[in-house]
Amino acid sequence: MRMDKKTFLKTSGLQVKVLELWIEQEWLVPQQTASGVFFEEIDVARVRLIRELQSRIGANDAGIDVILHLMDQLHGMRRAMEELRRDMAKKG
């Protein structure tokens, strides 16, 4: 589900200043379109993850940076492996 900033803030429970900081830190990367900034459900899930890392695990900002970066790399590798698997299945 695509959400504008106002809906995202309400759904995620974030304050405007926190959202702006997290976007600046690239913890959240909204979609930029000609009609504005939009968020997806995955962004809401990412907010929940960040909050859990802060509250339950006690990760500081530097730790969250590393964790999110590693998770993004892992998901990118999984997508690449899935593409490779599909390409190989087409050829074989």
C-alpha cells in the first residue's frame, strides 16, 4: 500500500522530526515522485525493526547503521540469486 507522508506518520507512529532524521540518515528511503514523497508497507516494517533494535537490543545509531546496511546487502544478494536462478531455469 502506497502512503503519503501524513498517512505514513500516522501508521508508523513516528514524529515528523524523527522521520526527517531517519531519512537524512538513510534509514528510510521514501519513493520520490513528481507528485511527492511516498512510503510503502515495507517502510512501516523497517520503522518497527529500528524501534526494536533501539529498545530491545539497545543498539545505538552507529549499530543501527551497520545492521540496516548489512540487511540491505543481504536482501540485494537474495534478489540477485533469485534472478540468477530464474535465468538458469530458462536456459536449462
